[in-house]
Amino acid sequence: MFIKTINQFTELTGRLIAWLVLLMTLIIVYDVTTRYLFSIGSVGLQELQWHLFSLIFLFGAAYTFKHDEHVRVDIIYKGRWMNDESRAWVNIIGGLLFLVPFCLLIINGSWQFVYNSYIFQEASPDAGGLAYRFLLKAAIPIGFSLLLLQAIANIIENITYLIESQGE
């Protein structure tokens, strides 16, 4: 039940984040059109594009991981010499030794970063830039928390697979 809930939540967040790609694309088209056709530029729109890209990357990482589309050395992982049980062990060990600790490190290390931005009401240093930079910075621990949840679900799925494959 735990794994199913996390997978459904990750699927939902991934599909919602996908709409940000459309929004970002529309903003870019609008910004480029107004800049080159009417010589009207906006620092705020350019920063909004960067912010949306950051959100897409951070919140989309768990979805990408869930669908096994993340970066890795596929020549080894998907090679003929690795069967499904070996891949499950790689997923478990890689998750426990690298992904989970890295997520915890980033989550723990980013809270002070977000807090300081909030306390000082950090805004863009550029004229016409966006305010409330702490909201964007808060996406770091949130995004890595989503990735951590999906990593835990993945580890449990792989352990379950190994246990079930031993019973056959």
C-alpha cells in the first residue's frame, strides 16, 4: 500500500509538473516575440523562465526516477550479463549507498539556505526582477523530498521482487 501510494503521488506530481513545460514554452515564445518584434524586454519574464525550469527539474526528478528514465550507465545496467535480480541488487545498493544519503544531505543542507532567503526577504538583484526568492529556493528540499520518497519506494519494490523471486 505504501509503495502504491507513493507511486500514485509521484505520477500525479509528474503529470502536474508537465504542464509547467507548456507554461514555460508559452512564456518564452511571448518573451522572444515581444523582444524582437516590439523591442520590449522583461527581466521578470526571463527570471520566471529560469524559475519554471528549476521547478520542472526539481519536481520532475522523482517522476523521471519512477519511470526509470534517469541518467546511468546503461551499457552495464542493461547489458546481457545483468539479469533482473542483479539489476534489483544494483537498485537497492545504489539507492541505499548513494541516492538516499544524497537526498538527505541536500534536504538537510538546504533548509538554512531557504530560511535565510525568507528572513532577508531575498529578491532578484536586477531591476524588474522577481521577489520572494525563498519560494524558489524552497523547491530544493521539496523536490529532493519527493525524490527521496520515490527512492524509498523503489528500494522496497526491488527488495520485494528479490524476495518473491527466491520463492519461485
